[in-house]
Amino acid sequence: MSLIAISNWVLRKSFIRPTVLKSIRKMSSASSVVGNKVEVNGVNIYYEKAGHGKQTLLLLPGALGSCATDFRPQLEGGLNYEKFTVICWDPRGYGNSRPPDRDFPVDFFYRDADDAGKLMDVLGHKRYSALGWSDGANVAMILAAKRSEAVEKLAVWGGNAYCTDKDIEMFELTRDISNWSERMRAPMIKVYGKEYFQNTWSAWVDGFKKINEERRGDVCIAELRQIKCPTLILHGELDPMVGHEHPVFLQSGIAGSRMLVMPGAKHNPHLRYAKEFNQHLETFLLKEEPQSKI
């Protein structure tokens, strides 16, 4: 695959967003999005909150993602503030949840899930729905499995319960950010700085290599059958990052789940087709469901 193709591939993965951290403050004042930090597992975790509805939603971003880069159309009035209280977080080492520097032990998805659950404990939310994109989808699935008493509903897109040698080969091609186009590289350098971005991205690639080698590609396979809450699996029909076999696998593993394919969408339907995507979310989240078996 050519470097140009890799750059386009990286853009579609959508952890590259031309948004800088200072925009958080500007948009927060304009849209009643409030940002704050709390201590979680010894780390100062940044989160944003919007809305005042009865249902609480937790948004979980993708690799190197944050509130600022991954969920603006959901945080800034895209979801009904009268019905939902929307919370998004920056995982440790990402966005405004620094320090510490981000690292990627083989169980980093499980650590993120534990952090996310503890964050909601600290904020006083005993019941909530988890909405995860890309890496955040994997974290959301683990969270739903480990905290079935807390997670009411689950919506995921762009996630994968396993990885393959082919996936690792593609990730490896993106390791050196100097090979990325300037247009793709500049926004993340503006957020993180060149050195931190390069080191963290390289560490992310190594993290997935560890999962492939030490866990035989198992990201969260066992957790799928532990998920008891109503689950919606969304998938962009043309997603170049996550093949159709991945949402099919998730649906086969999560009892009672349903899959919704968005025609023409790629890896980031919640950004590219935000209005339609948010409508699908609201329909799912507001639907009355039979009592979950916990």
C-alpha cells in the first residue's frame, strides 16, 4: 500500500481531527458543555458533561481520541439534552488527561474500562449507557461485561473483538509519522506535540502487537458472551478499517444484539452523518426494553 493510501487510511481511522484543545473551552461556553477533572485510579481524568436528562450516557473515544476530537456532534446539542445527560472522557494519557504519558500494556483496554467505570462511580452515576467508537467500542464492551449492574444499554461502532496479522501489518505501515502527509500529521502535532505524538502512536502499534502475540489476537472475545444489556452494533457500509466480518462476529457473540448498517458510511458515521447517526442512537436508547438479566 502506498504512503498516500496509508495517509488516507489514517484519516479515515479518524483519530486525526483538525481540532486543538483550546477549542474545548470556546465550544463549551457556547453550548453548555462543562469540562472538569477528577481523580480516578490515581490519575486526574478530564471529562465533559452536557445535558440534564434522566438517562446518562458515557461516550468513549478511539485511539489517541478525546472529547475535543471524537464526539463534538454528540456533545454539542446533537443529542436531546432534555432526555440525556451526556458525559465524555479523555482516557489517561490522551487529550487533557495528561500527565501521565500514555502507555499500552497488553491489558490496556481493560485498564481503560476500569478507569471509565471508576470515573462514573466518582461522578455518582450508578446506571448509564456506554457508547463507544473504535478503540472506545472495545473498552465499552469490556465495561458492559464487567459492570453489568451499571451499564443499561450498549452501542458500539468501529470496534473489533480480535485482531489478525493483517491488521498488525497495516498498523505497522503507519508507525513513522514522518511518512504521513503534512495535512494528516499537523493537527495531532498541534494537540500533542511532535515527540509525544510519535512516541504515543508508536506505542499504540506496539500495544496491538502485544495483543496479537501474547493474547493470540484476542481483544475481548470472552467478554462478548458476558454482555447482558440491550446492544446496538452500528457499522459503516464502506468502513475501510473494520471489515464487515467484525460487526457480524460481535452480533454472533452478544446475545440479543442487533446490527444496523449505515449505507455509504465509513469508519466515522457519527461525525460524517451525525444527524442520522444521532437519530439511530436516540431511537435505540429511548426504546423500552424487557428487564435485563444480570
